[in-house]
Amino acid sequence: MIQLLPNRFSEDKKSAPNTKVRGFIPIPGTPVEMPFTFIQGAKPGKTILLTAGVHGGEYPCIETAIQLANELDPAEVAGSILIIHPVNPSAFLAKLQYYGPYDGKNLNRVFPGKATGTVSERIAYEVHQLQQAADFFLDLHGGDIHEGLVPFVIYSKLGGSATAEKSREISALLGFPYVVGSVSDNGSIGAAALAGTPGFLAELGQCGRWSPEEVEQYKKAVRNVLKYLEVIPGMPEQFAVTYLDKMLVTTSSVDGCWYPFVQLEEEVKKGQKLGEIRDYFGTPKAEYLADEDGIVLYLVTSLAITKNDPLCAIGVR
């Protein structure tokens, strides 16, 4: 099956037009195998990489990818689509937030990865090889086990102005309320952008749950992007979105119990109290203030917090 993947493409190894292939991508030196669906369209066109489940507890995106992989008809596809669902199956089965069970690392903080690194680094390395062969990269995420969020999209400002502008433009086609720029170079979209591949990281979902309604919304959004890229037929819908310059993530400085003082989509001012961490007796240990004016994009909803955990993210205009 591996010869069918985009980074293995050569004229003599392409799959036949109008076909769909399913299988597993083994990660060398690890027990991990990523389930994939590869769709070779009936007509030539762009090469699309779609990933879901980089974080194991983000369920709406994983179910979205599974359903899209089943529903997309090769006869209607121009080009090829590789869907990985999920990228991090060991974290998915372990019901873990953020981290992988083998090395305790956050997969979306170790891109572009290492061929001889830890398990998470090796997964990132394999995905990065696929990114480099793609014309566009869609990385689907959603509210992890302990996160509440408003739907938003992140695009990378790295990799040159043309790549960044294309990523920004197409991000709006999901129809999510907010589109945020990023300069992170160790996440999936930053690594893709530095390799010259435009794309985005989408967020939709709440607190480690999924619903048919969320999945339908996600599928419709992804299909709209594929229409714009002329990979599937149809006229893409245009949306009015709010563009944000950056996202500021507040992280915990101590262990304890987290009490947020703000709500999702709340407009906050610089210096406003976002929340505090208290000890097991209810005594405040640390408080957290907004570094700039902005909009609350996600909030950690768990009472339990350990040092260096994210607490809140603010999108800044």
C-alpha cells in the first residue's frame, strides 16, 4: 500500500484512476500504524493531504475524517486525496489529551520530527514527508478531553508570503468564525509551510465529545475547501470571518485547581483576570491576566491542572 502514498509517487507507481485504497502506514521502529484511505480520482488534479487525530482525544475531527474517507467518490475527484484517520492511534485508544503514551510528548510540538527519534517524533517525520508532496494540507483538530472552544482556524505565516496568503485565504472557506495567524515552527502547519505547502489547522468540538451535528458541520466545511481547490465538483461558498493576527496561550505556573473567570468568545482587555489556580483547600496560588486585548478562543475546562498546562488562548487582532 505504501507505494500509493503521495510522497512515494512516481509515474509507474501511481494507483489506477477512479480507485480507493485503505490500509495502514507503519511508523518505522515503532508499533504504530496509521490507518489511511487513499483516493485516486478519475481525473488529474491536486494532491491533498488530510489528517485528523494528531491529538487522541479530539473526536469530532477523527469521525469527520472516517466518514469523509468513506463518502468521497473517486469518480467525482480530480487529483488525489490521502486521509489519515487517526494520525495518533495509540493516543486515541489510550484516551489521552495532548500527549502520546510511548514518550509523553505532544505530537503537534515536535514537527518536522526525526526519523530516528522518539515515537511521536517518528510519527511527525512520516507525516512531514507526506506534507512535502502535497499541494494542500488540512489538519483537523477539535476540543480535546478538557477543552472548550469556539470554532477557529490557524494558518502559518511561515514559508513565504505567497504560501501564507494562500493558507489564509483558504482557511476562511471553512466558514468558522475566526482565522488566526501563527509563527510557530514546531507544529504541523508550520512544518508544512516551511516546506512550501500551504494549509491550515482547524478546530471544532467540545470537551472530548462528538455529535453527528458537529461532524456534519465539519464535513460540509471540508467539502467547501475541496470545491475551491477543484478537487470535487461544486461552487464553493464564501464566508465573512474575523481575521486575528495571533493567538496568545496562557500556561499554568503551578499545579492545582483551575478556575476560569472568562467565557468563550468574551472580549477581554489587557490586564483583565482570566482565572486563577487554587490549592486543595481553596487558597489562591496563582492568578493569570490577559497580556493583550483579545477574544477568548479556548478555555481548559478541567479542574485539575499541572504545571505548564495550557489554560486559555486569546486571539489578538
